[in-house]
Amino acid sequence: MTQHLKNFGFTHKSGILMAISSLPSPYGIGTFGKPCYKFVDFLADCGQTCWQVLPLNPTAYGDSPYQSPASFAGNPYFLDLDRLHKEKLLTSAELATAKRPNGEKVDYGWLFFSRFQLLRKAYSRFHKNNAFYSFKRSNADWLEDYALFMALKVKNSYRPWVEWAEDERVYAKAVANKKTIEDEIGFWEFLQYQFFTQWKDVVRYAHKKGIKIIGDMPIYVAFDSVEVWSRPDQFLLDQNLNPTIVAGCPPDGFSPDGQLWGNPIYNWEKMKGENFAWWVHRVKHSFKLYDILRIDHFRGFAGYYCIPFGDSTARNGWWQQGVGKELFAVIKSALPHSKIIAEDLGFITDDVRELLDFTGYPGMKVLQFAFFDEDAEYLPRNYKNENCVVYTGTHDADTTKAWCDNLDGSTRERFMRECPQTQATPVYSLIAFALNSKANLAIIPLQDYQELDNSCRMNVPAFGEGNWVWRTKAAYYTKCTARKILELNKQCGRACVRRKK
């Protein structure tokens, strides 16, 4: 088991969780320009080995990267506008219109109505070259459908595909008529060409600095997505192409109605008959973007929660057995050297543990879950070995400062007893608790190193508004902060100390 994480190319190291969208920039959202390069420098100065990002997929209604209209495409909001300016695709005056003071939140509505107008101007000046055509050829297996889907989205005022006319709603008919919207298709191809080109340069720079990128792959796709539109047979849909059942989570102590995600459920029998080709393709594609891949909602491969389509809550759902071992046997055979982390959180049962053992993937240990009972599996003293990744919290949880401030009763007593209060604050004591654990990799959200409150929380599950908008202030990167993080990681034996050139 322990060999799997060692194959990641490091032992007993650390990283920081930080979404691209949360980086400071003058353009209303983090981009692949100076914000990314500066953050890589920050990671290096802090002695880190990994940068964990949230999914890089495009966002749509609700702004969640876990409800994307395309699982293979990248988010155009992240494009570096300064680079487009240098390439003479945008004028200085046009660039100025995209600037917005670095507020604490991403305004996705403003981005939607302004950014694509600007990017269309860049496309109008773009001369398609050999690199562009090479990108199209090597990514045709997903790019052609995605660009056509988005072109039809624009034509239909972004309405869901199930509301389109039949000659566009039916995939085969839409493909036959796509010549009528060729220029619009070209625009969406251009955006993806820019996205992959720019991100590849960011990753190359990170590698030069000794930083590995951990990506995130959502288990499900959105119903209003190119995947469901182009391959409805891969999902459990009725004769009107509506889902028969959808995904979510059952009620628990935190959510009495459960979580109704609304994603369509895969037609696992159909996928199994195709030897899970789509999944192999998806995982393989992810490694074009990342060094290490975190698979979200891993327990859903062992057993998944189904809710009748049309229900307003998740109360009437049920558990269905998954295809986990069969699927991951195929993935491991096709991609034997893939570096994967399993998000084994939620309602964990024996079948999930068996699947994790079968794959050998490191699971996640979240310390905010470790103090609710005397013998929690998330307590570092209960880790069976180092083949795991420890977190203080995740993008779905309170910031650690908010969590510490709200501790009371037996949970607080257990926290004070189990977690040595070796640092100046409870937040940093929990960070040190993570770094001192035997877990081979420790990931700390940037908000925790900054000791930020819940106004800086990234996501509240089951709430559809106000999520995914947090941005860090431009002053996050100081020599004092970097030195503080570096010294703590040194004390805990996790720092990657680099020689200054």
C-alpha cells in the first residue's frame, strides 16, 4: 500500500489548496498569467511540493466547477488577457475595460456578460496557425463535440439543450448541420487552444520550480452538458431525454433533507459493455493537465445514492451498488502509472474501504472530522500507514479558524486533548498536527495559513448561491508569511528546501 504514494515522486511532503479563481488579479478572477506564476513562486518559497487546484472545467449556472457543461474542456475565464494583449489580439483600451479592482469575491455575472465579448475580439484577430490545427487534430475526440455544443448554446441563448429544436437537440442531426455555424464553432475551439497552451506553460514553470500540480476530477457531469447531449445512451434517461434518477447524498446531521445534486446517473451497464472506454479517456485526458489526480466522491464508485428525478429533496433516495472494482481494474490496466488520490469522504462503508484497498490509492484524512468521537479514523494516531493525504479542511468545509471558534463541549475537549497546542493559535496547532502526522502528503488550504474566517469559505454544500467566489487579497505573498510557513514545514520535516540561484 505505501508504495503508491512513494510513486508520486516524493515522501513526507506538503502542499497548499488554492483555486485558480481565488488568485488575485486586476481582471475579476484569477488567471493563468502573473497570478499563477506568482503563486508558484510563493509555494517554492514556502517549501511546498504540491499545488492542489479545484476543477479547471468551465462553469455554468450556479458557478460550480463540479457542475460543468463539459468534463474535458477548460474554463475560458482563466485565460491570461495580458498575454493576448502581447500577442496583439487585444488592444490596450480593450484590456482596460476588463480590469476591476481586486475585490474579495468573483462576480460571475459580470464575467459572463463582459469576458466573452472581449475574447470574441481576440478571436477576430487570431490567425489560425499550425499549432492551432495541431491542437485541433490531437483533441478532436472531445473538442469537436464541445465546440459544436457551445455554438448551439449561444444560438439558443444558453437555454438547456433539452429545450432546443429537434434538429439541434438530437446530436446526429446537429452534426449534419454544423456547417451553418462554423465560425462560432471556431471561436470555442480558439478558447480551448488558448486555455491548454497557457496552462501548459504554467505547469512547465511549476515543474521548473519543483512543484507538482494536483487536479480534481468530479465524479459526475451536469445534465446540461455536452456529454449527456452527445451520448445520452451513457446515462439513465427516459424517452424524452430527461433523467430517470439523479445523484445526491442522503440526509444526515448536517443536512436533514440531504443533498440534491441533480446530476444524471451513468448507465453503468452500457459503459461496462464498452470496457469503460469513456472513463479511461477521461482519466487519461486529466493527466494532460495535472501530475496527480484527485477523484471526487470516490465512495460513489462503490455505491451511489439515487433520487427520483423531480423530487425537491434527497429524502426519498436509495443506495445502488457501484462498479468500482471492475472500473478501476480497467483504469489500472490501461493507465498503470496513473497517480490518483481518492476522496473517500462521506458515508463510508466496508465496500468503500474494500475498493480503496483494491486500488491502493491514498485516501483523505480531514482533521476537522477527527474529534467527534474517541477513536475516529481521521485521528493521526489511527492512520494505518503513510499512504494517505491529510487535510485540515477542504473546499466544502468551514475554514479552520471558523471551525476552531465554533468548537464546544466534548468535541472541544477532545481537540484540546488530542491535538498538541504547540503553536501560537489553535489554527496553527491543527496545521502542525497535520504536518506532524505520518501521512505522506499534507495539504493545507491557503485560508487556514491565513487564519481567515468563514466569510472566506469556498463552498457550502446544498446551498446553490454565494459559493465559489472567494478571492485572496493581493498581499497574501509576503516574505514574512512565506518564512513562517517554511519554518513550520521544516520543523515538521516536510519542507522542500530549494537553493536560490
